[in-house]
Amino acid sequence: MRVVAAIMVAAAVLVTGCSNSEFSGNTYNSANAGEVSRSAEGVITSIREVDLQPKDSMAGTALGAVGGGIAGSMFGGGHAKIMTAAAGAVAGGVLGNKLATRTEKGNEYTVKLKDGSVIVIAQAKDPPLSVGQAVRVVYSNRDKSRLIAA
């Protein structure tokens, strides 16, 4: 039973630790499949490194709390078992939240569009883009816009 608890905690850590791909120019929400988006072409004029903070996620907290509660319930007996389960749930929830809300490094791109206007957009460093590179800005109707190589 302790092995099962350890596996649950490890799974929660792995799931919440891999949640920051939401900033990539290559990552789409499944609801965007089949959606028509307008785009504009331009050239990157500057790049600045920034920190990207994910939205608060209850998933990381919940997974960590469940895993921690199960792990904690493996210790003690009677009322002590309830206390260790509660302590494990709290500790797991805190850890899961921390892992799910880690910042990642990204870039803020300044792009001069063909019509002469200038836009600024931040996203992950994936795909790798550089100053002077021709890009396409894909404007989303309901999700986030993104830069891709032209």
C-alpha cells in the first residue's frame, strides 16, 4: 500500500511539473482545432527575455493534496492516521501548487508588421525565433495569439 501511495505522489509531481507548455507558439488548445484565425506577416525587430507565470492551477494543488493525503494515511493508527493523512494532504497541496505555478523563461518579441504597425507579444522560446526573422502573427479568436516562422 505504501508503494501505491509513493506512485501517486510521484505521478502528481510529474503531472504538475510538466504544465508550463501553455506558452509555446507550437501549443494549441484542442478547442482551436478547425478554427480559422487571421494572420499578419512581419519581421522581429527586438527580443527581450521575460518570466512567464502560468495561470493559477487548482489541478496541481488537488493532485498534490490527494497524493499527500494517501501517503500520509499510510502512517500511524487510529486518530494519528487521520492526523498524518491531513498533514500529508496539506503538504502535498502546497507542493503541487508550487510545481504547477513555476515561472519559465520566455521572450517578448517586438514585431514590425508589413502594414507598418508594431506589435509586442510574449511567448515561450519554442519555436526559436531571432531578430530580423520573418514571422507570421497568428491572431486567435478566443485563445492566445502566437508567433511562428513565416
